[in-house]
Amino acid sequence: ISGMAEIRFWFKDELVGTYQVRNEDLNLPNF
């Protein structure tokens, strides 16, 4: 996956927020 990654935050099975970050900022292995 390249470009923007979308991280969703969940609390008690409710979507509380979505955060978009560049993959370069994640410093994680590619999915």
C-alpha cells in the first residue's frame, strides 16, 4: 500500500475517529 494510510479508532464497537497518515510516517512494515 502506498500513499495515505487510514487508521480508524474504535471504542466499545463504535467508530470514534479516523486518522490519515502517510505510510512513510508509520515506520511499520507494509501490510
